[in-house]
Amino acid sequence: TAEDGANAWLRYAPLPQANNNHSIPLSIVALGNSKSSPVYTAGQELQKGIKGIFGKKLSTNGTKDTSSSIVVGTIDAYKKAYGDFDEADELEEDGFFLSTEGRDVLILGQNQRGALYGTFAYLSRLAQNKLSPISYVSNPHAPIRWVNEWDNLDGSIERGYAGPSIFFRDGFVVDNVTRVAEYARLLASIRVNGIVINNVNANATLLNARNIEGLGRLADAMRPFGVQLGISLRFDSPQTFGGLNSYDPLDLKVDAWWANITNQIYKRVPDMAGYLVKANSEGQPGPLTYNRTLADGANMFAKAVKAHGGIVMFRAFVYDNHINPGNWTADRANAAVDFFQHLDGKFDDNVVVQIKYGPIDFQVREPPSPLFSTLRKTSTAIELQVTQEYLGQQSHLVYLAPLWKEIFEYDLRVDDRPSKVKDIISSARFNRPLGGSAAVVNVGTNMTWLGNHLAMSNLYAYGMMAWDPAVLPEDVLQDWIRLTFGFDRQVMNVITEMSMKSWPAYENYSGNLGIQTLTDILYTHFGPNPASQDNNGWGQWTRADSTSIGMDRTVKNGTGNAGQYPPAIAKTYENIESTPDNLLLWFHHVPYTQLLKSGKTVIQHFYDAHYEGAATAQSFVMLWQSLKGKIDSERYEHINFRQMYQAGHALVWRDAINEFYHNLSGIPDQAKRVRNH
Ligand code: GCU
């Protein structure tokens, strides 16, 4: 139902009859009474959840001494009320202790937010029928676990696929913040603690008085869930909006202007998380306009928010979108390291450089950005996309956790030591104070949030992996399936199978061997258009001609990009023999007849993979339809429609790509499926 959509994985559906007599405490003791506090929210949520799952209404004003209770609060509040308690000694910021072993259920957070996270963890166990007693401490992998929303003030959303904005309308913050609070609830349940609500390509009128007041209302709506508000800024605002004659970061007038506007915002939003800045990229203004460095630009904002405890997420997605395709050694993939390497150590300590997971742009397969291995004296965060910009825009099922997992676990071998990406973005490898992850989500007013019920597994998995990258994508998925669709075995098996096959299938029918997604890169980023990749300034090139294909990123003969990685990795990618097939065309320019490790030629692999991927997408329809009657008809039909669409569009992809390369290369398909046009 629509309500199921809005509640997503927080439906609290009744447990199957047999477990309904599970004994639960009789009251809730929430050690915090201010209505906007996360601990108060936790009490309300416990009441709601237990009512839904067990059909029992617990009182929220119990005292621990009279009956068995669920006690929720911060560890400090607990100690104050009940004396010493050392079982939760290892709690770190935002962490929680959960115990269901004693007479009382204890949910204790290092802070209020942690207490709320523990509450959601407890309710998730109940809702999944995981009723055996447990006791554990859970701490976050990294402090920054944010989402980004690319919402424009007019209510449209850049790369959003679920209707207009829940935050803005007609140039201003919306009046009704109900959906905003509902979204914050979902985010809190997956332990996301910050949200940047407007587009990276920001509009300076966000800073007018009415909108600052609006930001205050948004922050008020999200504060009870421990979700802190952040905003994106346009670098030239002092000039275009403030009326100064410059936006030079080293101009004192400009500094003072930012300090002043920042103070105004913090007056209304005292706990604002900070700023996100995209500068000097894709035609955006920035410090380079004044021959200042990107660090000068980032630090200007860092100084403005410092006194308020805010941070600056400075995007590493800086590149020139007018590079010359005629130049064999030009490479957009080199841009991040080229722009940032020499700035390592020059950023203020409340700046975090936010790095897209790959060197290009959210493609179906990329190696990790080499910048992760380059910045050692700078806090970094990884940028992921839940919105499926290049990956089917929520009309295709593509479960992304396996892709993220590969990146998180990738060992960059900095100084020949273990250097997994997940340990670089936390303090583990370089001992940096800040760091973590940000995912571009782009929810909209559509009741499904993302435009597709099944796409919500990606949002769920993002939060859980940002908290703990060690979790397995399939486990996270199955928790989400139980919470979203209940306990039917076949439902579990079918959605697991479809989801786990979905990323490989999409890779197969979109772009293989590291050639990128082969979608239309000029406008829509949707549907096949391999011809659009080359001969333009955007640098998402494939270098395909009639005999050969791929980007030569070697040091010896190409763009040198392989050499941006630490030596052990560079060596692997420098040579065709040691480059894995799935990144062959990312790093090498080869004839279509080049033999892969599988023994196939590149071109035959293209043909076969496209048939295979499209066939897998066809199979999703039958799989889904086997669930008819096991899922409410509203969600069943909604997903059925999308699976049929995906099946059809996968055929379009298959034939468009195969025929394009068949025409270009003139090499026949050994299985004689592909024809000329
Ligand atoms: C992609 C996307 C743009 C976006 C940019 C960014 O290129 O297509 O819409 O502005 O990424 O991340 O800044």
C-alpha cells in the first residue's frame, strides 16, 4: 500500500501468529523528555513498533523498578539514574549498547542519536522475528554518514527519478515538512547522521532570509531523528547574491561576507552539520578563477563554520569538461589527482574531501579513485550514488551493495601496506580525524521515495554499509526483504536471486570489460548510446574505431593514469596480462580480436555478455511473477511493470550495443545472432 511505501522497511508488520506470544517488557522508560530529542523519538518509536509487531500498547512513562521495561537513553543518563554500568564502556560517538538478556531490555547510546540507533536495531530484530537474547556494542565505522540530495529550489531534482522535491517549491523551502520528518526517520533507522538538501550545482538564493528561515524549519523537523542539516553553496554567491565585486577567497570582504551569512544560518540552525561545495568543475565558479588553490577555497568555508563546529565537504569531482579528444594522453580520470595531490596537508582540519568512488562518474564498473591513495594528510569521504543515474534510473533493478563492497574492500597497497578503501575513509589507515561516506539519494515526493519499491534496498544497504562496511551485501539485502515484504520463503529466495544477479546483468547488457556504461552521456544518461562517448570534451571516452577499443591509461604509452596508483596496483594495470578482464578496456586500448583470460575475443565477449545480460533481465519477469498472490497487489503490480520494462529495455540495450560494434568492427558474431543494419 501507499503506507507501506512511505514506511519502507519500518512497517512493523505483525509477526506470524506463532511468535506472537513472545514475552516483551511491559513499559518503556525513555531517559529524556524534551520532545525534540532523539531519546523521546526512540520512546515513541518503540511504542509504535511494538504495537505493530505484537499488537500491544506499552506505556511510555513506566519506571524501571516496577515492571520489566525497555530502558532507552544515553549511557550518561542511565548511570545518573541507576548507578555505575561498565558493560558499555567501549562506546564511541553515535554508538549504542543493546541487551535483551536481562529482565529489562537496555538500549544505551553514547549520545542521544546512538540511543535512537539502538532502538531501531532492537525493533528491526523484533520485526524480523530474531527473538533470541543478545547483548552487544555497535560503533560506527566512521563519523560521517551523510546523504546528499540534488534538489533545486524550483522543486526539480537533478538526477532524481521519483518526482519533485520534498524540500523546495517555487524557489523556497516548502511549508509542509511532514515528508521531511518521515525521511529523517528512515535515515535515522539506517544510522545516517547528516543530509545535504540542495543540489551540488547550488543556487545562491537559498541564502535569502525566507529560505534561511525555511532551513530552520527543515532542521527542526529532522532534529528529533538526530539527522543534521547541511547545505550546498555556490562559490560566487558573494558576487551574484551579495553584490560584492568579487568572490576571491583571499579577499577579506569575501571572507567577512561568508562569515556573516554563516552566522545568520547558525543562528537559526545552531547544529547545522556544515557545507558541501562543488567548485571549478563542469563550468562552476571556484577559487581557480582568481588563481587561488582549491584548498584556499575550501578553507574559506572551513573558517566560517569552524566556531560553530561545522565541517566542509569539498568535492574532488573537479575536472575540465572541454578536454581535447585528439590528445591521446588527455584523461579526465587523471583530474582528481592532478588537482588535489599537491594540496595534501593544506586543508583545514574541518575539511573533508569527498571523492566519487571511481575516477570518472558513477559508472557500472570503475576501479577506485586513485585519489584515495594520494591524500594522506587530508580527511576523505567516499561518494556513492543510491539514485541510479547511469544505472537504469530506478527503471532497472540494480542492487548496488555488491559494487560498493568491491570498492570498500579494494586494497590500494599504499606504501605496500594493507590500505583498503574502507580503512582510508575511516581513521584506520591514515589516522585522520574525520571521514566516512556520502550517498547521492535524490528521493522525491513519490510515495516509494525513489520511484521503485525495489530500489529501496540500495538506500537501506547504503546506511548499513556506511556504519559497517564489513557486512555482506546479501545479508543486508535479506534483512531488508524481511522488513519490507515479510517472511515468505519464496519471496525471500526470488528477491535475493533477482537482486544479486542484477548488477552483473546490468553490466553485461550495458558496458563490459571496463568500457563504462555506454549510455547516452550527453543528456539523459539513460539508454544505450555508445557513439555519444567519443569525440567530445567530456572525457568519458572509449576510443572505439573500426579495429580497436579502450582507453590506454598506461604510463608507457597512454595517459599515465595507471601510474597514479601505488606501485603494486600500478604494475597490475600497466600490463594487459595482469589487468583483470573486467577492467581491460578501462586501462588498455586493444584490437577487438584481443584474447581475454576467458579465451574469448573482446568482441565476442561483448556479443555474448549482452545476450546473457538481457536473458537474465528476461528471467526476472518470470521470477517476479512467481510471487503473485504473495505480495500485496499494489506493490506486486508496481514492480511487475518495472520488471517488464527492464526486460524490454535490456533487449534494446543488447541489440543497440551489439549492432553498433558489429557495424564498426565488421567482425561477425560466432553465434550468428547479431546482424548489420
Ligand atoms: C554527474 C551528473 C551531474 C552532476 C555531476 C556532479 O556528472 O550527471 O548532473 O552535476 O555528476 O556530481 O557534480
